[in-house]
Amino acid sequence: MKHYNFYISIIIILNFSCVKNTEKDNVSFEASFTGARLDSTRYYVEDDKYIAYINPAFEPVNKSTYYAFAVTSEKEKEIKLELNYGNYKHRYIPKLSFDKKTWKKIEASKIRIDTVYGTATLKLNVSPKKIYVAAQEIETSKDTYNWVDSLLITHSFLKREIAGKTVMQNNNYVVTTNDSLNKAIVLIARQHPPETPGGSIGFKAFYGELLADNKTSNNFRNQYNIIAFPLLNPDGADKGYWRHNANGKDLNRDWIDFSQPETKIVKSYFEDLTSKAINIKFALDFHTSYSGPYLLILDSLNETKTRGVIPKWIKGIESNSQFKVESRRRSQELPYCYNYFFNQLGSEAVTYEDGDEINRDTIRERAKVYARELMKTILSNKANEIEQ
């Protein structure tokens, strides 16, 4: 274990000792802002091409080849820019922005992907006005917490508290709706930094529906406390990590060992709640996959041990909307977050996966439908239990 920690430290030093602002032929690349990921750039005269070298902060890692940087030029022109990931392959279609708030995908005619070497070459219009290029919309911890602040203003019933500290001693927050209730559901968001489509956009829309001022949402909140961890890995989000926390650990593989501060925070929080006879009825963990959207659900045997909320929920979604649900069963022996809630707290639980390049309005609409149907299903199940 000592040797492994030394190896990780070397990786961090190499990554952050790279030049963050390079300039060649009047074109400048910047990666000094929060959430950036770029190791170095080089200009090749013979090809009239720039290459951006992008590497993970930690290994081993899956193919979440995240990048985020800014480009400016003294004169307006089009440049060729190759994204090079070394031993890894291109995954995300570049998103472009001038303000890190409004994003759009690069035009299909402006990108060529080499499936053999795993690179992507962009035709990028640059000018003195800074343009941001990123694998996904950049959502820093400050962005997420500003959003939470806005909710606290408009929803007086919300309560935010510091649940604990991350590896880098940043605050990790939990937000609740009504701590006086003895039943709750749980939302965990963004264990993996690049997964903003499901982990930020989808999560926010889902959570927003739970907080809405309508009959179903109000009735649900009167009976169930909604416990949300809106950003479990703020260190990773701010450092532009592909998948890990600041210790180089994939948090969604740490729900048996609990070796990391972030997962320990959650475990300690719910141990305290269950000691007070608080019943966690359902849990969702929000992610994004190249093959999403889908739900990771309980295996067939374990599903028979539950109240059947998940199959009823899926049926409700498909009956009352245009959405069709792909569900994938996984073993409850895997060290995933949703398995922790089932195995240790007896909760029905899912991993909520959206897709890398799914239309963002579709992501929001699906999340709202899924949230609405989940509330209706849980409320209906409770009514049936009372009648019995």
C-alpha cells in the first residue's frame, strides 16, 4: 500500500507541473481555471496543427477522457486542434462556450474522430475573445453551491448543513426538507466529476420536481424527508479529474471498504439517522454513461425481498410518458453506492444513469417524469400498506 501511494503522488506531481498557459503563433491555451484539464500543447509547423495533450490525474482509470481549457488568438482565424489522450481514446463531443454558462456542441463538420488512434481533430474558430472547450458543461463546486443557495432562498423549508470534510478539507454538504419525519428518500449526486449530464443537469431537474409546489410533491414532502448530497466529490469536480477523488479513489467502488472521507461522511450520517429509527425508503445515485440512459436495479432475487417500488415505478413511467426505461440488473455484492443502501439500510435503490450526449432538454424532462412517478409510486405503496 505504501508503494501505491507513492505512485499516485508522482502522477499528481507530473500532471500539475505541466505548463497551464502556452502560447505559439499568437494562439494561447489556458487551463488555470477551476474545473480545467489540460497537460500541455504543441504546435506542429509541418501540419499547421496544434495538439492538446490530455492525461488522467490518476491511474488506473476508465475511459472518461475529460478535458477543459480555453483558447484565445490575437487575430480571428480557424485552427486545427488535435485532442490526444495518450493511451486512452476520445469519448466526449466537445462543448463550446464563451462564458462557461451557455454551451453548445461543436458542429459535426468541425470534428473528425480517429477511431484507430483515439484522437479527435477539431476545426476551431478562435479570436481575442476567449472560447472554452470542454468534454462536458463545466460545473464547479461553486456553481453547484450557488444553485443550492438559490434554492434555500426560494424554498424556506430546506435546511443545509456541513456533513463533513473532503480529502482536500472542503465542505461536503447535505440538504434536507424536513428532519422531523421518520421516513426519507436519498439522492446522491456526482461521485464522478465529468458526469454532469446525469450528475448535475438530471439531478437538478429531478430534485426540482421533488421540491415543486404541486399536490403530489407537497403531499410527498409532508410524509418523507428528502435528503440530498448535491455534490459528493467537489475536489474532483474542481480539479477536472476523470473519475477519482483527491486520493485517486473511484468513490463508487468504495461503498464496502469506506476508505475515503467522502463515503465515510455518508455512512456516518446514515448510521446516526438509523440509530434514531429513521427509515430510508429509497435511494438514487446519479451518474452518466456513454450508453445511457438506463437504471441499474437490484438483481432478480433481491427484488423479491422488497416492496416492489422499482418495478411499479418503471411501469408508471412507461404508462404515463413517452419514455421507455432500460433497466440493467447488477449483483448486490458490487461495491456500488446503491448497493450500500440496499444491503445496509434495507432501502430499495437504483443508479440513475443518463447519457453523455443526450439532448439536455430531454435529460431535464425525463428527470422530472421519473421524479413525479417515483413520488406517486411510493405514496401509492404506502396507501396499500395502510389498507392491508
